Amino acid sequence: MPFPIHRLRRLRKTDAIMRMVRENKVSVDDLIYPLFVCEGKGVKTEISSMPGNYRWSIDLLANEVKECWNLGIPAVILFGIPDKKDARGSEAYNPDGIVQRAIQEIKSAVPEIAVITDVCIDEYTDHGHCGLVENGQILNDPTLELLAKMALTHAEAGADIVAPSDMMDGRVGAIRKALDQSGFGDSIIMSYAAKYASAFYGPFREAADSSPQFGDRCSYQMDPANGEESVREVAQDIEEGADIVMVKPALSYLDVIYKIKKEFSVPLAAYNVSGEYSMAHAASEKGWLDGDRVIMEVLLSIKRAGAQMILTYSAKHAAKIIQNIVP
Ligand code: PBG
């Protein structure tokens, strides 16, 4: 494309021309909003490291979800904060647990919205790990049964999509089998397929009270140094029955998103995680960055990399920006 025959600036001459040649766009259809649900009544507690995000009690949750739906957001993902924790995370698969009740409440108030649930026991275990623990080791196979039970109680309560985030090997297969055996063959699995052991989860662990009480998550979450390995993780999850796969975090892993998009043809989600939100928010509060522009640029970059769904704490705000609703 030699100059001066070709001048790439021609296509940047006016806004109308730029709109015509624009390759990617962030739509409200792409957004999934994470919500934290806790016990109690009338609770709306702001998460200090994630301003604008709250822990909600079930009675206030439906209104918040309705607001999301009215903004055009098609889905929410729920995280539960139980009152009681134990070594086996029993509340995670209690049919009357916090998330199970929240699903029912949302489904009766806003039946149209897609309800996704995080399937992982870390918020429910007293040790804070995503699997059962024995002698300081995280046990893989015995955990699968609990995850399958947890996913099934979510489907029974009315969840449209279950999203295992634990990173145990074989969990997608175990969940698919449990759902199919109980008549939930239509329930969708969105697997956190390539989930890295990331420092960007810091604010989430404050929000969900889920920090590991000893050690770290490096024996089950992926090593941030590994790109190729994500292909094997995703391939395995698809083979086991994942309908949608996810890369997490998003911003430092755009290469992984790109790689997975090139390699597979299943719907791809990316999680714009808590630390990514908090960084942009803090810098914007200090006046160092234009927060709105940064939010939209980040979401756009995740789409450009190849994700078609984005889980983001900015979902409501981004929906307002996209639709020119002044907050
Ligand atoms: C595990 C889970 C985590 C996140 C989503 N699901 C925390 C972790 O793996 O430590 C992190 C999400 C975020 O940082 O926004 N239940």
C-alpha cells in the first residue's frame, strides 16, 4: 500500500466515514453485570475498593436487577456471601442458600433477564479455597461432586446459566452429567475455562470475603506465564460440554482472548475483573484519567481481541454511556 496512492487518513476524515468503516462496537447486548448478594434485610453496603458496587440483601436485589434490565443489559452473574462457612462449603449447595433464594427472587421479579451463577465453593469455605482441603492439599476429584450439587441447586432454583470458576479438572463434565441426569439438559454452562492466578482479583476477595486463609490458588488457577496452555484448558472444557467459554482476567490477557477466538468457534466471554475496575476508578477519581473514556476503551479492546460477552462491574455505567443517558 504505497504512499501517496494510499492515504489511510482518508478514512478518518469525518465522523460519518469513521462510523462506516468502524470494525468493532460495544453494545449493551455484550454486557454482563456481577452482583454480590448477602443475608439480611435492607442491606446495600458499598464495597470500599470497588466504589459504585454493593453487597445487596435479597429484598433489594430485584430492583437493582430491574434497573439493569431496563438499561438493556441482558444478564447478571450472582456471587453469594453466606453467613455461615465451613470446611466443605455446605451453604454453597444448600437448596435454600443465599444464591438459590436470590435466583428465585430475581426470576419472579424480572423473568426475562438471564441469570448466571458463579459455581465455586470459595465464598462458602472457612479456608477460602475453591476445593476441599486435606493436609494442606486441594483435592480435585472429591470437589467435583460438590460443584455438581451446587450447579444443580442453581438450575433447580431457575438459573439459566451456571458458570464454574473453581478450576478443578473435570468440573464441566461432572456438572453437565449432573444437570442432564436431573432433567436440566437445557441448562447452559459458561465455563471459566482459562482462569489465571491473578493479583487483579484483590478487590473481589474483599467484596466476597473469599481470600484463601493459607497458601494461594496457584495449584489450580493458571500460571500467568502460560498462553498456549489456555488452548488445552478451553479444548477440554468444550469437550466436556461447555456452551460458552471464558478468559479471565481480560485486560492483561487480551492475547489469550485473541488466541482462543482464533482457535475455537464457541461463544467467548471475558471477565473484566475487579482489579481492572478499581484501577480505572481510582485513577479517574484522582483526575489522572478520563474514567468514562477509559471504561469504553477497555471494553472495546476486549471486543476487538475477540470476546463477544464481557462481564464487567462497569456494565450499568457503560450502558448509560452507550445510550447517552446522563448518570
Ligand atoms: C471464585 C471467583 C473469583 C472471581 C470470580 N469468581 C475469585 C478468585 O478466583 O479468587 C474474581 C472476580 C473478580 O476479581 O472480579 N469464586
